[in-house]
Amino acid sequence: MSEIPETVSGATRGVVWQSSPPGSIYDHIRVASFSIGPDGLVDQWSRRAVELFGVSAEEARGKDPVEVFMPANLRERGHRRVREILDGKEWTGLVPFRQPGEEQPHGIAEMYVMPSETAHGERTALCIVVDVRALRRIETDLAASQAIFGQSPFGFLLFGTDLTVKRTNRRFATVFGGTTDDHRGRTAYDYLPHAEAERLTAALRTVLETGEAVTDLEIVGAAPGTRDRRHWSINLYRVHSGSGRPVGVAGLGIDVTRRYNAAREAASARRNLALLNEAGARIGTTLDLQATARELLDVAVPGFCDFAAVDLYQGLLTGDEAPPGRWGSATDVGYGAGSGEVRRVAVASAVPDTPVRLGRQRHPGAPAPDVPPSRDGQAAETTTAAPGQTAKGRDSAGRAATGREGAGQGAAAQDRTDNAVAPFAGDACGDPEPIKVGSVHRFPFNSPCAGALRTGRVHTVPGPDGSIVQSTLVVPMVAHDTVVGLAQFSRAMGSEPFGKRDRALAVELAARAAVCIDNARLYRREHERALILQRSLLPPGDPEAAGLDIACRYLPGTVGSEVGGDWFDVIELPGHRTALVIGDVMGRGLRAAVAMGELRTAVRTLAQLDLEPAEVLSHLDETARGLGAPAGAQQSARAHKARGPELAEVYLATCVYAVYDPVTRRCTFANAGHLPPVLVEPGAPARLLDVPPGMPLGVGGEPFEEVTVELPEGALLALYTDGLVESRDHPLDEGLNAFRSALTGPDRPLEDVCDHVLTTLDTGHGEDDIALLMARIQGLPSEAVGDWRLPREPRSVGRARELARAQLTAWELEPLVDTVELLVSELVTNALRYGEGEIRLRLLRERTLVCEVWDAGLVQPRRRRAKDTDEGGRGLQLVGLLSAAWGSRRTPRGKTVWFELALPDGEGSAEPTVDQLLSMF
């Protein structure tokens, strides 16, 4: 028994003893009672009647209830009802009542009147009264509760304190079957898998014990009779009686499967976009084909799959010009025995130290094994999505987070060594033997890999029995409708199968890598062509020059950088002089190499004219400005300027042109914006020669200056390009100082000096081309030179023959005496006849014999064919026929006519035949 204080108008009325639990229906209805005696007057008046009517017991006893509480218009009917009740009839009805002293009704009471008798047999009546307003409120609340509970579109159930189901609504019964009464007494284990039921039961206990509600508890299960995984969001809260006593836990379940799928689709799309963004940043950072393949696997593993491998066509790697293959054409990509030759260039695994054996692929006609559905509800099957198809408009698919974590989370072991065995001990394409990185192989003709290469379409291959591989995507790498290779992406058991969105993402990843690989292939082709062109224009081997010991080095930039326009040249000039040239075309690639070739050809042509260095650079500047003109090199500088820069491509280059005379050991320099030469004199530190730099070739408008430097015997002259002394990490001044330090030191062979310079300097690891031309001064000895001045008179011809004969005899060159006497006689005679001033005869002996005849005349000799009737005009024909070479050049004080003969022990020209001699007459 419990005591509940009862209060009326703020005063305690007494104590109600009750055995029923608190919160019963009577606590809400507040039933009042009173009795009517045999005289029709109130005999007893309960305390609840005091609350309901607002009249105390003293005021009510002995009063006629009809006269006191009923309105005047109802009193006659009321007296009749009282008489009938006292006659023994029961009555139930609604009675309007008023407060004493008021005329209008105060409320409506539902009254139940039961006849009774006193101990003396007198008839009385017991009246039970309830306030209709309280009843209507309870009825409304009950109806609303029934409507909300029964008509709710969400599943609703009420668990008791023993965690068994007390009540469910129709929606819950519709999902889980049966009627609402069938679910009474069940527990969570009757609806959910054990693990999920444990979670829900623990949540129910927590809510029941603490009173704290649980919202959005995600429960995964399946409806009875189905295998479809459903996701429900459960909200739990504790239910109390009117007195606050917990009576159970209410649960509201909402099917959020669609929302979950949409969220998973959005998460998958975000992951795919993140992968594509990462692929755009990480794939194609180099122009190396195999490095690009490794970058693709770095992105794919483990973010997209657990194992991956890339095979590229062997012809692509060996520089074959023919396209590796076009999808849809079997003749381009395959042979009768299988696919074309491919090389395994990269593999990756997210599962360390785990050999993966995919086994042989089943025959195409064999039935496909059962494949678990992918997250988009479709089985993993061969797709017919064409290469390059994007994910737009496709259903989402991907891996559940649990599957990806279970397959390869935290696994960072990726096989990257050249001789490593791929994690595929045999591929999804039927080769049971391990495929090593770097090995060349063919895929079987009927394998999915060969089919993907032939058709350019993606194949999804389920993993064989007993393998940890669950499924593999075989994706052709297609760039510009050309198949360049094949990528295989595999997921381990526990991961979700590949779906449509995964296939689209795999195609996109492979396509991006394929484009980068194809770009690298095209770049490599252009790079190799430019390099071949550039090397073909450089001097072959170690060039030789009179009075110079020459060594050179040319290092092209690495594959990651384009070929530059660096070049050097060693040009033999008449009189055993040598032109040393080094230059650098601004810009890179094939364009720079072609421009370099044109400038080098122009330099050689101008050098044959035996012009001064400043003149050579001036003409070369005009040539460079004409290279970019619309009309080509023939376009004049004036017309080029008038057309405007928008119609011409600017070709700029720097160049140093130096002419060395071994007789005088003087070198004349002219510089067009290039780095200054470096001179190392014996016993002295290296220094930069003060040669005015001038403007680069192609700028025009500025003359070039010449500087003549006398070089001591044994001195070292170095010409170089900026790639040797300048890099991203070191400024030019530091590079020049380091270069000078590397050149300064003990005397060593010239080849060793070149090697020492290249190994000592930080050249930026191939960022730019490097050209280095070094020459050690070895002037002609005085005994190798014969020099005489002759007066301008006829007897000088005979004197010249005598001097030449005596000198050749002293040099032990008697076999050349007759030829030299004849040719010297012709040149001196021409000098007397057509020249001016004093005549000078010089013989030079080095690798060949050179004879020079100088005079002050400016008219250059011109070889012509004499007529049969002419008595003269055959002297230069004779010179050209008997000599190895001949020519003339201008000098500051006139001209020089020269001829050259091979030494007797050299490779001289054959003696002229009689017919050749007679042809001159």
C-alpha cells in the first residue's frame, strides 16, 4: 500500500490508500460520488464531489440536488428522473450542472445512478459522477495516440522492461510479416543477426537504465524471406507512466537504405574524384615511360585496388615508329599465337609477402562461376564500355570501407625492383608462371588480356578458386585511339567486387597514364631525332688542327629535358689557321636543333670565305634574323623588320668565333653575347678573356668587336656553354669561379682536364646541354716556316722557284719540288701581272704543305676556261689540277693566293694524267 496526499484548493484533504500502481486511469478521471436519501435529498457527499462541484459536504447534505445543481429549465425533468430512480430504475446520462448562485451551466457531468436500500428497506440512490471534460480529453488523447501509432509510415514498437516486444504497429508488421499481435513477446534476436541484435539489446538496456534517448542508431539486417541488406535508423526513448514510473522503451525505426546507398554513392564519387585529382597530380610528372607506369600504380594501390600490374608494348619501349596497336584491329596488335610482345614494366601489391596465384583463366565457353554482387547490385561481368568512356551517367560502384580496410589497410609494401616477381604468379590472362618485371612475353590468344588489347574494351575477370584475388579488371591503356599497353587491377577477398563506377574509374586512370606514356613516346621520338640531328652536325671524333691539341665534350640533357641548341666546331682555314666556334641557340627541342644546324652550316660557309671574325658574326647575325622570316633565310633584314615580329619567329643565339694562327700564335676573338673564353697560361691561374660580348645573333643593329690575343706556348684555351657553369642551384658567378678553379692546377693531358672539369663541377645533373671545347697551344716551330719578300720585278719568278726548291730540299720533300716550282712560278707571275706592291712568298709545313703568295692588289683571281686560241689563262687551271686545294683570301693590306699539297707520306692526290694536262689546251 502507498500513501498519496490529496490536495483540494491548496489544503491537504487526506490520504488515499491504494494497491494499484501509480498512474492508473482513476488518477486522471477523478470519479466523484454522492448518495440521495429516501426523501430525494443529498445524504452523503464525497471529497471528489467537493472538487468537481465546488460545494462542501456541509453545504450539499440535506439539499435537493436538482434544485441546487441543475439549471431551472431542466429541474422538472430532473425531479422526474429522481423519482424513477427511487422507484428502482438505473440511469446513465449527461447532466449539465451549475455552481450554486449561478444561473448558467458550469459544466456537463456524466452520471451513473444506481438504486439502493437502507437497513430499514427504504429506497435510496448512489450516484457516480465523472467530469465529461476529463473523459473527452482522455478519449482525444487515446484516439490521437492510436492514430499516430497505427497510421505511422515508420515502424514502431514498444519494448517492456524485460526487453520483449509489447506492441507494434501495422507498418512494422508489414515489413517483418504477420499481424501486430504475432510480435508480442519477441526479442531483437528474432529479427536481426546475432551481432546486430546484441548492439540493439545493449542500447535498449542503456536507455531503460539511464533514461537517455538514443538517436539514429544504424542497424543492418534483412527482412524475413529476403537476402537484401537493409539499413534502419533506430531512435529509442524510455516510456513512463503518469506517475513517472518507467514502463518500457519505445523504438521508432526508419528504413534508410536508399539514403545509405545515396550517401555511399556520394562517398564513392568523392573518393573517385579524389583519386582522379591525385592521378592528375602524380601521373605524368616525368617523360619516362616506365616511371609513368609506376606512377599509375602508386595512385591505384591501395586506394583503388590491392594488386596491380602494367604491361607495355615492346615496340613502344624500343622506339618503334609504328603505332603499337589500334583497338578493333587484330592485325595491328596480335598474332595467331596470342597478343603482340609486351613487357611487364611495373607491379604493386598492398599485401606484403603474399604471392597471388590467379591460375589459368577458364575457357570462354565455360559457365561463369557465381560472382557476389557488387555494391551497385550487379554481378562482376565483362563490360563493353569503350575506352575513354567516363563515369558520367553510370551507376555508382565501389568498395565498402570495411572491405578496403580488410584487404590492404596499412600495407605499404609495393614491389618496385626491376628483377622482382610480380604479385601475380600467373596473370588473370592464363599464364601460370610468375612474370618478372622487365620480362617480355605474350598473352594467350583467347585470354581476356589479349582480347582487351585487340578490342580496346575492359574485361572483369573473377578470381579462381583458392586464390586471395577476388576479381581483376583488365583495362587496355588507350591514347588517341591507340592501345599502348595493358593495366590489371585486382582486389583481394573481403573487398567488394568491381562495379560500373569502378570500371569507369579504371578506364579513366589507364587513359590518363596512356596519354602521358604516348606523350613520352612522342617526346622521346622528337628528342632522339633532335639529338641525332645535333650530333650529326658536331665534329666527328676528336678534331685535329695545326698547332693545336684539341679535346671536346658534348653532353646532351637528360630524357627529362629537351635537346638544346648547343654546338661547337673546329674549322680548318687556309694557312694552317683554325677557326674555333662555340654557340648556343636559345630555346629547346627540334626547333633549336634545326636552327643550330642552319647556323653551323652558315658559319662553315662564311669561314671558307676567310673573313675576319667580326665580319663572320655580322653575316651570321643577318642569317639568324632571316631564319624566322616568312620567306626563310633569303628574307632580308629590312623586309623582315617591316613585316613585324608577329609574322616571324625569333631565332636568337650566342656565339664565340675565334681564328688561331699557329705561325704567330695569335688568336682573334669576336663574341656575340656568349660567355667569355677562359685562358690558362703556364704557371698562372685561369682567367676570363676580356672579349666584348656584343649582342646575341638575331638581334641585329650592333657591330661586333674583335680582340687579338697572343697565346704563349702550352697555354690552355677553353670555350664552353652555359650548361657547364650555370644551374638552378648555383648562380653564374659561382659556376664561373668553380670552372676557373677546375682548370687551374698541375699540367695534365687535355683529355684528363676535360674529365676533371666535368666531374668537379655541379652541372645540374643534365638540366641543360653541355658543350666544352678545349685547345692547348702548340705553335708551328720556326723551322717549319719559310717566309721571303720579293721585289716587284720579273726575275722574282726565278728567285721564288729557287727559294722553294731549297726549302723543300731542306725539309726532305724532294718529290714535291717539281710541282711546287711550277705552281709557285704561276702564282708569282700572276702577282706581278695583276697585283700591286711587294710580293711575299711563304711555305708552311705541318700535316700538309701550304704555299702562299701575298701582294697588295685587291682584285681576287678568278679561274676561267681558256679558249683554244688563247695564249694564256691556264695558270689557275694548272694550280687547281695539281694541288689538293687552292684559293684566295683578303688581307688587311691586299690578298693572298694559296695552294695546298699532301706530303709524300700522306694521302695525296694522284698525278694528273696526260689527258687532264692536254684538256687545259
